[in-house]
Amino acid sequence: MGEPVYGDLNGDNRKHAAMVLVHDPCGYGKFYCVVAAIVKSGQWQGTNADIIGDRGAPGTIRIHNGLIVARYTDRRPDQSMAQTPSVIKTLRQRDCLHKL
């Protein structure tokens, strides 16, 4: 979803990538995930995805000081899935590189 963002995720002064992916199984909601990729031995290698929501509203994603920061809106625990997401949340992902 959108374009990847680039920045150094592990202190090696190389550009790595992060982005939001969407899985849309047609009628079962849209599931948004944050993923990262780094270059190892000349090849891009991806991380496991961290789910940030089901039928939410992704906002921004950036890499700042080795950390992936994704902002998005979600629902309150008492809201139904039919209601528009209204709670702004932030995912800070530092452990993504340990999943490679």
C-alpha cells in the first residue's frame, strides 16, 4: 500500500525499507501489516509482518533512529467493525530485524 520508506534500521549506514501491506481476501475485511526489508549479501530479505489492524485506516509510516513508526486509526474495544475507526494509534517496531 503506497510506496516504501527508506532508512537505516540496524546501524550499518545502509538504506533499508519499510511499508504497509494490505491483505484483502474479498469480503472478510482488509488486514493491514507493517513489514521491513534489509539487504543481506546483496539480496533484499523481508521480515515477518506485524498486523496493525482489520478494516482500520493506515496513516503514515517512517523510519526514525532505527525504528519503524507507523501511525494508523483503529476502533475502540467497544466499537463494532461497521463503525469508522476513530482512535489514533502508533506502532513502534524495533524488533523486526530479529525476525530475519
